[in-house]
Amino acid sequence: MEVWPKYNVKPEYKQLVNKALIKYKSGLDYRPYLQNYDTFGDYLNWGIYKSYRHSEKVRLDSNGLPKVKYGNEYYYNPVTVSQYTLSMHGKYVNGQNSKVAFMKGTNQLLMMQDDLGALRYPFSYNYYLKKLEKGWVSGMAQGQALSVYARAYDLTKDNSFLLAGNSVFEFLISPVSRGGTMDTMKDLHPSLDKYIIFEEYPINPASYTLNGFMFTLLGIYDWWKVTSTCNSKVSNLAGDYFKQGIKTLKHILPYYDLGEHTTYDLAHLVYGLEPKVAGYYHKVHIYLLYVLHSITGENILKHYFQLWSSYVK
């Protein structure tokens, strides 16, 4: 029988953890997003539970697509556009008349994608560790675009979505050192250089954001599945990177456990900072582990799903 450690919260983190747990218990819930994952189904049940509307932070354009406020301007954020589009696909597979909205979102991603396959952010962003200049990239943006293009190709059989997705995937697996989004765990310890990771925020040293990594793995999995019947070379490559990513995930999960809660990234270990703790992301960590376990059957993913969900029961 495999046994993994459980953690007691360190005294210096107790106040952070308690605040995050209070926030979680004020209305957060991971359970609606649990599912046995299907590349062509409703992505994380977002068709049911995710919605977009006008607010101070978000404006909907003439096509209903969300633009997010940064500074004094509203911009298309590639992750937000992808998530909106995935929710429209989920509504469609659940019987709603949202295929046109799904295709509008997909076409917006195509317009945002550059010749290298990068979905660049059209604004600078004051990430808490380093300012990211206009044109920055994200593994999570690349991965969620793959999840969109996989579903678009499944619905339409339009090869333009395969070409776009192949380009997105090629950029995704380009090393951070060459402007891409793939890194290794070497900044945590030099001995971990063989473990690859896809960075939501590609900076040096790396910060290793957990939810962005897991979302990216879902995108790679989707691309592995959708190309399996039409491009064995790309499919085999995507399958290999997915398996390598899961190998990394299995190895690094203990580092995110503070005892009674998880941390957003590993900046507390790499940069020597206070852990970044948020109830919202703890919720996301839990349901993504469940979904990735449904794909892989890896017992350690199930273990950490059960452990981390026990913190908020």
C-alpha cells in the first residue's frame, strides 16, 4: 500500500492559512467542477457554472466576448477569452444554442495568435514578483487555447484549427530561455533539472504556479487526443509531454502543501518570500487534481485530492 505524508501547518503560516480558510468557507466550493474528464465534453462543467457579465473589471464586446480592465483600458486576455469560449462549448454540448458564441471566441483566439503560435498579452502586467512587459506569454494561455482548438476541430473538422493548434503547441514546448513557456524545476533545486514544467508566468527564477501548470496539462492532453486520428507525429509528441508533465506533478505536489492549505506557487521556496495563499486557488487545485486523476489513474493525484479536500470539509 502506498503511503504519502500529511502535514501540520507551520506556526509561521498559521495566520495566513486561517485567513484563507475563512475566505474559502464564505462561499467557495470545489465540488461542482468535479468530473471524469472528456476532451470533447463540457470542460470542467463550466458550461453550467461559469458565466460572464458586465462589471467594473469586465466589459463584453459587441460579440459578447469579455475584455478585462488593466489600468484604464480593457483588453482581450487570452486566458479569459479561452475560458469564455470553453464555457460556450460546454453550454452547446449541454443542449443550449451557443455554438455561434463558441466559434466567435475561437476566431478571436485565432486573431490574437502570432506567427510563432504565441498568444501574447497586449498589455504589461505587474505580476507580484516581476513586471511583465507587453507581449509576455503564458503556458496557461497556450494550454487553454489548445483545449479550445481541440473542441473546434471536433465540431467542424476545419483543418485551420489543427494548424493553429500545432503552432500553439510548438510554442508551448519552447524553453523559457528562448522566449517560450517550458522550464524545469531546477530553480527549486539543481537536481530537479530533469523535471519539466510549463510556466504560467515565465520569469527567472521560476515561480512554479500550480494551477496554471495543471490547466496547461489539460490542454496538452486535449491536443494529444484530438491529433491521434490525424497526425500521429504531433499526437505522440503531445502524449510524451503530457506524461512528462504528470511525472513532474507527482513529484512536486508535496512542496505546495502548507498543512491545512495549499500555496499558489513555490515563490516562498525559490524567492524566500511569504507563501501566497488563497482559498480560491485551493479550490482550483482540488478539482484539477480530481480531473487529472480521472485521466491518468495515478494514485498520488487521488491522495492529494483527498488530502487537500479534507482541509475544507
